[in-house]
Amino acid sequence: MPPKRRAIGRSTPQARKRRALRALESDEQRALRLENLRVHATETRSSESSDQREVRLETDRIRTNQIRYSEITELRERRLQNVRISTARSRRTLHADLNLSAFHYDSNNDYSLHPNVVIGKMNKICMYCSVLNFKNETRRMCCASGKVKLPELHSPPEPLSTFLSGVTRVSKHFLENIRKYNSCFQMTSFGATNIVRENYMPTFRVQGQIYHHAGSLLPLPDADHKFLQIYFMANSDEQIEQRCHYNAGTRREILGALQGLFDQHNEFVRLFKTAIQRMPADD
């Protein structure tokens, strides 16, 4: 805990003397004094350790809070108004030279060196949530000084945990084909207003609106089960066979293990099982 400052907010003889001397300064003397103070502060802070910096910032916070606590309402309103005006003026000045610069790109200008772009290395650890922040990133933006707390992420259940480890041959195969295995259990189809395919490109461009479509729970007569309909196949072996049919390169044993995992832990799949049991049997 930093030592208390007894003279905060008080008009001491030393403070009155300093104010009187500053009132007699010329513009050149004032500019020189402020420049010397800036240089001294920069040199002092550059030699600070992390602990010393935290102590200084905590002392500044306590001193500022004590000064503001002793303010009368009129002075407080005046101070806040001055802060608002200064902030608005500063923002206009900082971003003036970058206004619409994206529409007037200059290849000879290295934008990465602009002071508003350079935010330092990601080596600052938040004292509340231990996340890594950039040096000049807005402080406490990650967790609002400990006010935001995310629930702890638990390890996935087996066999998914082993599949994600990347240690065994099976897990390496799973990670190499993880998108295929993810597609095996998708419940909806992907659609878009306009899908543009060009030449031999393996990717496509989407224009307009994208959406996920959940079709009927049962296929039409003589049609194959797809997407959500696979979950309504009564036989688990038939489900695995259908998933392998639509996703070449997947393995039955992995699909069987994942299917058992979904049956046990996924609320939607368990709801589907209940719906299947309640469906009337075909005559």
C-alpha cells in the first residue's frame, strides 16, 4: 500500500508559493519547464520495473480519487466538461491525417509505422484475467477490471479427448480429417441466395443472404436419409453406413465412437431418440 498523501486537496504554503512563481513565468519559461518535466518523466518511467510501474499507477489512482472526492459539484462539472472538450479535440487531431486514407492508398507510405497503428508487442498480462494484451491497447478492455468472468472450459469427454490429442495414429487421422467428421454429424444444410463458382476454383463466393436449412425429419419415399434425417434412422449401424457414404475417407470405428458420444451427451440427439421411440410403427 503506497503512503498516504496528507496534503492532497489542501492549499499548503508550498503550493501557494509554486502557483505564485508560475504566474510570473513568461511563455518561454513555461514551455521550457514543461518540456523539462516531460523529459524527466520519460526518463524515470523508462527505467521503471513492472512492480514500480504498478505502484506508481496505484498511487496516481489513489491521489486522483482523493482529489475528486473532495471536489465540490461545480468544480467537478467544470472538470468533466474540460475533459470532454479535450478528448474530442484530441480524437479529431489524431485521426485527421487518416481520414478516408483507405480510399487514397499511397504505396510509398508505410502505414504500419503510424503512431495510431503501432500498438506494441503483445506482452502485457492483465492482472485480473491473465490475458495477453498489446502494450498500447486500451487497458482493462479484456475483462473490465475483473467484472467479466467467463466459465472455465472443461476437457472434452472421451473418446473426443483422445481423438483431439494428436498422439496416436487414429487421433492424427482424425485431426487431418476433422472437417469431414464434423460434416458427418451436421443437422442442417448450407444455402445462399447466390453461389458464384469460377472455373476450377475449389472455393466459391457467396452473394446475398446465407442460411442453414433444416428439412423434414423423414425422407420422401425411396429417397436417402440426409442431414437431420440420419438421426431418425432406427439402426445405429445404418446411421454409420449413411455417414460414411456421404463423407469418403472417414472410418467406421471413429464414427461409431462419436455417435455414442452424441447419444450420451448431446441434448438434441437424446431428444431425437425420444421422438423416434414415440413415432408410430409402420403397418
